[in-house]
Amino acid sequence: PPLSQEAVVSRNYIDWIMSLPWKKTSKDSISLEQAEEILNKTHAGLKKPKERIIEFIAAKKFSKTLERSPIICLIGPPGVGKTSLGKSIADSLEREFVRISLGGLKDEAEIRGHRRTYIGAMPGKIIQAMRKAKTANPVILLDEIDKMSSDFHGDPSSALLEVLDPEQNKSFVDHYLEIEYDLSKVMFIATANHADGIPYALYDRMERIILSGYSEEEKAEIARAFLIPKNLKEYGLKRTQFKLPDEILKGIISNYTREAGVRQIERIIAKLMRKVIQLLLKDPTIKSVTVTNELIKEWLGHPRYKRTLLEKGYERIGLATGLAWTEVGGDVLEIEVSVLPGKGGLTLTGQLGEVMQESAHAALSYIRSRTEILGLKESFYASKDIHIHVPEGATPKDGPSAGITICTALVSALSKNPTRADVAMTGEVTLRGRVLAIGGLKEKVLAARQQGIKLVIIPEENRGDMEEVLKDIGTEDHLEITCVKSMDEVLRLALERNPFVHVAEKVAPQEENLGEQKTTKVKEKKAPAAKKAPSKKK
């Protein structure tokens, strides 16, 4: 009977099969120049993902037989444009665009669909997206792929393995359809905030592109080119009615925002426009409003994230400046060390994680093994208690890259030798004093520059990363980046007085065959104030 349950289920099943795009595809007729223009028009920066898309378009035009589309994973902090970049990629390819939100997904059937024996059964999100796209080669954005979870219903990340594997997705089978469907022509773009949240088997199937946070110059450019025009249109303001000078905009970015992306900046710009609209409505004689520092203080209050360098001299004994990577960009933090009469105890405070605590123990062991060269008493440890503290105690901190900072602060406190206030550093230290590579270099260098740091010490193993960073952030004039191999080099650079002067011309064994220290100078336009971050990882 036509109204029976079986008839309804069968009719729905046939409707789904008939409505899917089995052969229909979009033609990639756009030129390389047009595609590049579309990407640059909608997004500032993001050089690597743009290059990858242009490469694909070029390969597609060159080879008539290329059917397989790349599977890309954009990894970066919130607000850097991962989701909107997916739409721009679809526009640059002249393909249909469908977004699938995976945040909070915990049922495998959401991906593969339910079998028709269940009441109200439907295909999974992938087949639904194909029906919505109406073509067999759309761009499908898998948003927040790192936010999936699993429960007794199954693991959706495991179901995605078949979808994102180029060798298997030619014959993807949805539980509802129970017919093979070809997904090989689909360009899948996944987005994630952290690579740690993506299962390795899934992570390995995707081409990863890391999107770093924007520099302050890039944020100002994005605000000027995209955010201000967008909000002017939204609020119905004319360009002549709202004027925001460049120096005021940069001050807002430096002193009132703390993020890797530009969402907070957009909210502030929108707030300023609402304030301007109020003034225009209250006094019809006002035709234009130029935002000034006085108006900023009145409307936004005092600067929230402005920082200043600590004083030189006595206050710098036992205090070293480190660089941290956080979810919202880089940050500068101080590490404090106090040496007290005691019996050899070591106290660590400031919500330090296990890895950071181990770094502190390794740094102390390195110092104990080099007491003679550092001019310390061999028995200093037996009669002293050492307290290491990292301020902002409510914020959890972890990671190995604070090793050389902790070691420098310890040597400073034990030898009463103050550290330089204009030096910041990052690197892992070993028991033998070797300095090992770290991650998040771009964010850390940007944080140091914003703080007004003049010398940044990084591991020699990060020299290649440094060259990439300099390409991204441009050349500056007062910031120096120095690559080091050993802890002895760090101490010579970071302390006010040479810690090895008492050993005359004796060369420390650690320094043999390490090669000479290399310094890279970069040009600086301006050093705006920095932002603090809510959670820190070294």
C-alpha cells in the first residue's frame, strides 16, 4: 500500500539515490591568475595554503587525467581565517562549497548514516553534503575535526578514515544507501585548533598546513582592508563619517587585544562604530568623527595588556625572561628564583606541569656539575633551599622550552649576577648543557618584539625555522636573534657580567668544537606593546 511504512521508507530511499550527483561535476575553468586574485582579495597573508591551492589548480590544468583532489588540514589558533579560507578556496576553484561542523560529534552513524531498519533513518553527513552540493566534485569543509569525541555508539574519527583515504573513498558505502559512492573527486578541507586532538591514523591521511597567528602589522592590514569596510557596510556608515588613524588602530591592537586572530579586533571596531553612531544621532551638526586616544580611553577604558620591561640592576638578580607559546599566540613571561638558607630543598610553584618541573631539575643538575667553572661553591646545594616561581600562578604552564630560562635565572640568583632586561630566550636544556630545538618560534619572536626585547636567544637547531619566520614577519632594525648550541653561550649573552671571567682564559669543556655563535640582525619598524595569553606552553 502506498501509505504503508514500507512504502514511505522505500520512496525516501529512492528519492535519496535519485537526488545524488553521480556524474555531474563543476568545470574548473578558472585561470591561475584569477584564482590567486580571489584568494588575495579575501584573505591577507596565509601564503602556504594559497600556494598549495594554486599548485593544485596548475596540476589540474596541466594533466587532463588528474581526478584525485588533495585532502588538506588547516591547523591554527581561533580567528586566523581557517573556515573562511575554505569558502575562498571553493570560489577560486569555481566549485560548490558545503560546510560540515564536526564539533561535539560522537556517533559513527553521523558520518556513515543509519541502516534503513531504524525508524527515521537518514544518510550520514557526507552523503547529505553531496546532495546539498549537487555536484560530484565540491569543496567540503570538515570544521573543527579535532573536537570530535567517541562513546558506546562508535568513534566518528574512525569512520572518517574511509572518507579521507584516497585509496578507499572511491567506494564509500553509507549504511543507509548500501551502495558504493565515489568521493575521490571531492576536495576535503579539515580545520583544527590543535593537532593533538586528531587521531594519528586520521592525521596521517591529510596534508597538514600550519597557520600561525598574525603579526600586529598583518592584523592592522586585515582590519584596514577587510574588517573596517565590512562593519561600515553593516552599520550603514560612510567612510567620511568614521575615521580611525593608523597609529590609533595599532595602539588598539597592542593594548586592547590578546589573540592570534582578529575576532577581538573586529568586536572593538564594531563597538567604536556604535559609539560614533550615538554621537551622530545625538548631535546632527557632527558630520564626521575621528577616533582619538582620548575617545579610546573613554570608550574602551585603560589599556588591558600594556607591558613594560622590568628595571635593570638589583631587581634582575634571579629573574630571567622566557618566551612561551600559547593557544592565542606568543607571550613573554618572567621566571623568578630565590636562594634561601636551608638543606638542599627545591620548591617549584606557579602551576608547572611535569615536563617543566623536570626541566628545572635538569637545569639545577647542570649547574651542580659546573660549579667550578661558574665560580660557585661545590657544596652550595647542601646549605641552600631554592625556590623557582613562574608568575601568574593561576595559569597552568608546561613544556621543555623554558629550560635555558630556568637555568639562567638559577645561575643569576646563585652568583648574584643580574640578567639583562632586554634579553629573552627559549630552548630546552640537557644535563650536559646542550640547547635543543623548540616549537612555536614565530609566535615567540613576535611576542618578544612587541615587548621591546632587543636580543632573542634561540637554539641553533631552529635556524631554519628562524629564516622562515623572518620571511613572514619582515625585517626589523633593533631586534637581534642569536642561535646558540650550549648553555655557556646563553649565560654569556644573558647575564650583565661574564660568568666565566674568574677562570681567566680557561675554556669550558662544553664549549669545545661547538663552533662560533651566530647572530642575525633584523630591522624593526616599531615595537608595539604585547599581549598576555591565558595559558602558556613552553
